[in-house]
Amino acid sequence: MASTTTQELQDQFLSIVSKTQEIALDAIKTTVETIQSITPKIPSVDVPFADRLPKPQDVVASGYDFAEKLLSSQRKFTADVLQATKPLMPGNGESN
């Protein structure tokens, strides 16, 4: 029962986050369109070594890849800690 309630709350939270993200993205797109319509075209500037810089999407992907690995590592560590401390937890059926 508690697991179902927890899952439902998590699902609701993720749904709210998703809807909020959609609203924010729509607002960003509208803002960009408005700004583009009232500003003159900016000429491109040749910056030395700019081609060697990572693309924004690559930086974002790399950051999220790292975060996924870190979260996975933390999840394993936490599971290992719970397993190691299991004998100390009440109601585990093991004698001390």
C-alpha cells in the first residue's frame, strides 16, 4: 500500500515537472521568435579556435552522462550499505 502511494506521488510529481517544462519551453520559443522578429541579423564573427570548442549539446549530454554514472554509483553504494547494516535492523529474523 505504501509503495503504491509512493509510486503514485512520484508519478504525479514527474507529471507536474513535465508539464512545467513544456510551459517553460513554449515561453522560451515564443520569446526567441519575438526577439528574432525585432532584432537585426547579427553578422557571424570568426573567433580563433572556436571550432575546437565543444558544442552546447555535447556539453549538456556529457554532464548528464556523468550525472547518470554518479547516481548509479551512489545507488549501488547505498544498496551495499543497507546490505552491510541489515543485521542491525529490527525484525530481520537474524540473531545478534
